[in-house]
Amino acid sequence: MRRVARIALLAIFGLMLAAEWIAPYPYDRQFRDQAHAAPSRGHLLGTDAIGRDRFARLLYGGRISLVLAPAAALVSVALALAIAVSATLAGGLWERAAMIAVDLVLALPWIFLLLAVRAILPLNTSPAVSAGVIFALLGSLGWAAPARILAAAVKSQLRSDYVLAARAAGCALPRLALVHVIPNLAPVTVAQFWVTAPVFLLSEANLSLLGLGIAEPMPSWGNLLRDLQNLPSLARQPWVAAPLVLLIVTLSCCHAAQPSVEDLR
Amino acid sequence: MRDFANIAARRLLLLLLTVAAVAVLSTLLVRLAPGFGMDERQLDLRLTGRSVAAIRARAAPDTWRCLTGWLRGDWGSSISLRQPVRELVSERAGITLRTLAAGLAIAWAASALLCLAGLWVHRTALDCALTLAAGGLLCLPAAVVAVLAMYFEAGPAWALALVLFPRVMRYARGILTAGWRRPHVLAARSRGVGPGALALRHVCLPAAPELLALAGISVSLAAGAVVPVEALCDSAGIGQLVWQAALARDLPVLVPLTMLAAAVTCAANLCADAGRVLVCRWV
């Protein structure tokens, strides 16, 4: 099951990365005489309200969502790892301050902050900048939960024999962190990455569906879902649901492909 | 009792720190926002210097006065709706509280019933169905669930319940399954204790501390999900107000509401922690 999910995920990822070669048109090209067109040989998933090819937008949108969400997750997990390792190894006041910061960030209402930050962006913000800002925000706000788990893992490692032996041999803290602690944290770190990336995909979809995500004309799976707001038309145009189906498949694959800790050891 | 006081004091401190952090962050956001401190009336040549200065002071209020104003309960006025924020919040708080209460109650009732039924019946088909339902719902963005609820005329409370259900059920199931496998439950079953007493007295009660912690987290989840749910279900609550304020770039509304949401989630976790300590003593 895990292997099937990983293959499916790789296939989706490859398809999105090859959007430039597979997509028949650029994502913002308009066919004004073919607005709301049904699927045909020219437009595999039909066209949207202003005549843009849905299939091309689905591929390009997937590329943005599938590249930026894991990138943001990577930033989050890297931040969490740095904070957890440095705070736990340093101990004392720094550790206490880091844990208070973790509690603080966990208590902050994410969506409210995201909406507030999105609201301060100037009206003339380019779509690429808006996409970057959204995912950078997600990346910088999502470190707290992984940091708490990683800090607990570092603490349990500090009690292990090999760390004690390294410390007894006079190993300096930076070397201890880089050579002995961080490599042994790989299973937990990778697991945290797999948990965080789907959460960011969902957050972007929520923000974009509310009209506060990535700006038009740049597509993302989130803003393609905005067509679903006209649900009664879905019975007549079921192909409109293609982004939702792909999002569900991708997220299901992400959940199913998560490696167990035993796998990573 | 000392444990209880320690936890309560720590949580209260965290609540104050969180609200203070949100206040500082929000003030920074307001100051960084484009157009801060500008009012087109400042360009009116007919106005005296004193009038222009008064307009400027109103458009760019002193940060310290803003922060102390929030503490005094003066939350400022909405730019887009031209109404005091406090008035807007008091008008809409009832709707949001009802939605939150109903959504949480439905999600918790459904999760508890299905988890206990799954444990009692112990059928693979039911287990698979629960896993698939929860997994499927976890893959749907809250906004899509809200659109579906709107289409089926289910209302915001059901949409919120559908968003919370898979998250609550996943953890509650783990907690209750671990409780079900304990030796004292096996002993009680072998003595013929009925399903109701077994579930309540032998499974749920010992698991109460963990379930209370989950309850605190579920309030935070609900506070986050209420924004897309109310916005897309057209429910005139605080969530919809936040969304409208974000679209209209109405930061004087967004800032106090973010603080309010932070305070509510911290207070919920404080109550859950306090309850956990009390239950631990009692159990």
C-alpha cells in the first residue's frame, strides 16, 4: 500500500513538474470565444469562465502547490530541528525560553494571523510574490509542533550511552549536535516533514478558496477549487471537480506514504 | 493542590504572554501595512494645520495608546463597516458561540459513539469504514466541507462538526482503544459488566485526562475552522467578520479579533489543563 502511494505521488509530482511540456497552452491564455467550454480534444478538461484551459491550469497549479508546500514544510522542519537541538543541548534558560516560544506559537490562531498578514500585502502584489509570501508564512509559523516533538527526541538521545560516551570523551557541543544527535534524529525529522506538508497544502487551499491565497492569474489547486462554490453546476460540469479529486488523491497518498519510524531506522 | 495551582499559574501566564505577543505582532502589522497613517483629507488645502494634525493623529494613532486602549476595552472602529469593533463583536459573538458549541458537541458525540461502537462490536468492516471516513474527511479542506454543507443546507454547525470529527475521532480512538485493552477492562468484561457501565466507568473515566487535553485542542481547531465555515456558509458570526475584514484590509477589526481568538484558545487549554489535574486526583 505504501509503495503504491509513493509511486502515485511520484507520478503526480512528475506530471506537474513536466507541465510545460504536457500542458497544451500557457495557464493564462484565454480563448474568449470558448468560455465555459465542455471537455474536447483541444481542451481536455474544458475551459473556465474566461476561456482558460482547465487542464493547463490544473497542471501548473499543481506544480505551484506541490513544490511550495513541501518547500515550506522543509523550512518549518529545519527551523524546528535547529531550535530543538540548540535549545535542548544548551539547556537552562535558553531551553525554557524556547519551550515558552513553542507554547506561544502553538497557542496563536494560525488562520487569523495568516489572514491579517495577507491583508497587509499591497494591492499591486504580484501573484508570484503572493504565492511566496503565503508559503513563507506557513513555513515560518509551522515550526512549533515539530520542535516540541524533536526536543523530546533530543532529550531521550541525551540519555543514551553513545552521547554519554561522546561527552565523556570531551566532544564539543556543536560536534555532538552535528555528528551524534542530528543524524540520529532523521527518522523523527522525516516523519514530521510528511505530517507537515499535507497540512500546508490544505491551508493554502483554504486560504485560496476564501479569496485570500495566491493571486490570479497564477493558478494553484486552492484557487482552482473556487469554481466549486457554484456547486449546483457541478452536476452539469463534473470535470470542474478535477482539482478537488487530485487534491484528495495527493493528500491520501501523502498520508499512506508516510514512512513508519521502523522503516527509517 | 500545589500541582493545580502551578499548572493554572503557568497557563495563565501563557495566556497573558500569548495575548501580549499577538498585540505586539498585530500592532507591527498595522504599522507595516501600506497606507498606514495616511488619510486623503490631509491633502485638502482648505483645512487648517490643526485640523490636518488632528486627522493625522487619528489615522496614525500612538502605538502605546492603542495597546492600552485594547486593555481598557476600546477596540477602535472598523474602517469598512464604520462601526465600533466592540459593537460588531457583541452582535456576532452569540452566533459564533452557538456554532462552536453545536459543532463541537456533534463532533464529540459522533466520535465517542462510533469509537465505543467500534470497540464493542469489534468488526473489521466497521473499523475500516471509520478509518476510511476519517481519512477521506481529513483530505478535504475545511472550506470545501463548508461549501458542501451549504449546498446540502446543513448549516455551519454541521460543517464545523464534519471538519472536527476526523481529527477528534482519530485521537479519541487511539486513547479509547488503549483504555479498552487494559487488564481491568478485560476483568470487568469477564465478570459480565454491561456495555454502558464498561464504557463509562472503566474506559472513559480512566482516559478522562487525555480526553480533556484533546477537548482543549479541539476548541483551538474549531476556532481556526470557524473562519472558512462561517464565511462560506454565510453565517453572520465572528468568522465571517474576520474574512470580510481581511478582504477589505480592515486591520483595526482583524487585530482585536486575532487577540480574542488567541485568548479563547488559551483559556480553553487552561480549562482543559485544570480539569485534567482535578480528574487525575479524583480518578
